[in-house]
Amino acid sequence: MFLTQISGARATLLCWGSTYLPFTSGMNVLESSPYEPFVRGFDYVRLASITAGSENEVTQVNRCLDAAKACNVDEMCQRLRTEYVSFCIRRLARADTCNRSKCHKALRKFFDRVPPEYTHELLFCPCDDTACAERRRQTIVPACSYESKEKPNCLTPLDSCRENYVCRSRYAEFQFNCQPSLQSATGCRRENYAACLLAYTGIIGSPITPNYIDNSTASIAPWCTCNASGNRQEECESFLHLFTDNLCLQNAILAFGNGTYLNAALAPSVPPTTQMYKQERNANRAAATLRGNIFEQLQPTKGSGEEPLLRGSTQLASETSGLASVSRAAEWLLMWVSMALAAPLLLAM
């Protein structure tokens, strides 16, 4: 028996790389968390298999459990996953809270460095029961990285995100790659599920971190509400519905579950709603405004103190005409430079 215990401990050391998670009293290893506490003398992978059900009851594939096992086998995935979990479950001295800043930083490091074949399986694995769904929900340790005692107004984390360059750029990437479209067969304007899922993981560990809201559905949302938004109510709801009522994101997650997320020719699985029409309309307005701002920067000016020509124009025809003028001016400039360079050669002949 002594040799058996030594063998089991050695196997555990190889699996965890001599890094252990502290035992959390009261943690239900059956459902409450995918990060089972380390118990000396037990094989973690075997323990995870047991917690999913008895040997006779396991008759179907549990992809969320398989994803955890696969991560433990990969050195980088296992190490960075252990790192963010340890930061996210650690309590501050003399306080019943975690260090959310360090937790978020470790989460960003994990999703930035670990390949999507591991991170996507952990985060988007399909579930048919609450135990599996709870394991999936607990992937980012939501007690620290996601939840708080009270839900703030969504404008608070949104404004915080806009003030941070990294968060602002990643949120813009999420808006771009997960922009819904009712005219697209996939529900995505860019028709790229993989890009949408990758952009989604990019905002985990930011002030607007989203997650599954419960273990009975696959619904996703940031931890916030739009109550008492005042004159920014529409702005708040547009942000919130980008997660809760996003045809592109919902279809991308469903497609990943059935293994067809790399196929851009799928019909949408989620019926469109009125909010999705509003979402697409607002996205189109934002795109038009962006094109108008870029157009303003390209316009020639009469002098340093004068306003750019055609400032404020956001019509497609005006943009095309303006860009064509710039192109013609560039062609004339290029021709003049060529003639100037060729003149000395002609005189020397």
C-alpha cells in the first residue's frame, strides 16, 4: 500500500508540475467547480472522471470534462490555467474578496497564450446537463472575475473599458467580428464564426468580462444591468444586447458545439428578433460614421487654418468622389516627379 501511495503521488507531481491548489473547505467537487482541490495520494485526472459520474453511469461523451483533461496534459495550458485559478481563488488579507485585478490579468494571459483548441473547448463545450453546464460556467472562476455583490449599471464597466486602450481595442474587435446580420446565412456580417469566438475570448479579463449567466442555459451576458441609465438608456441596452441577443455570437457557439464553426455556409439556428434589427441598424450607422471620419482625414485642405473640404459628409457617393480626387492628385504628383527626374537625363543625351 505504501508503494501504491508513492506511485500515485509521483503521477500527481508529474501532472501538476509540483503546483498545488489549496483545499477549499465546503467545495462540492461534484458540480460546483471544475478545479477540484488537490488531495495527496489521488490522481487528479481519475478524480475528475469519478466526479462526472460513476463508472456505470458514464455512457456519453462529456466534452467539458475532456477539455479539462486535455488542458492538464498540455504543459502551457495546465501551467497558465493553474496560475489564473490560484490568483482568482486567493482571498485578500483581512478581506473576504479576491484581487480581481490580478485575476483578470492572469485570465488575459491564459487566453492570449494558450491555443484556441484548448481555450475554446473549455469555454464553449456543449452541455446536456446542469453539472456539465456548471463546470463550463466556472471556467473563468466567476466568483472573482465576473460576479459582485450587486450588479452595477452596464455603463460603468463600459466607460471603464473605453478608458483603457487594450480593453477599448478588444471591444472594438468583438463588435467588428461578432456583428450580427439578418442578411447573412450565418447570422454574422463577417461570416466567420472562428473570428467571433476568438474576439469574445479576447475581452475575458477586462472590465466588461462576460460569462454564462446560469447552469441551465447557454445564455451569456456581462454582470450588469441597464436600470437607471437615464438619457443613456439606449446606449446601455445596445451594449447589453450585443451579448444577450446577438445572433452571430449565439450561432458561433452552437456551431462550435456541433463541430461546424469553421463552415461559413450554415443557416442561423436562432430566429431573429426586433432587437437584432435594431442592433444591425446601429452597427451600420457606426460603420458609416467611421467611414466618414476616415474620409475627413483624407480630404485636402486650403490652408492650415481652414476646415477640411466636405467635412461631415458621410454619404457613400461623396466618399467615392473624394477618394477619386485624392487618387487623381497623387497620379499628377507622381507624373510631375517622374518628369522632373527625367529632364536632366534628356538634356544630357
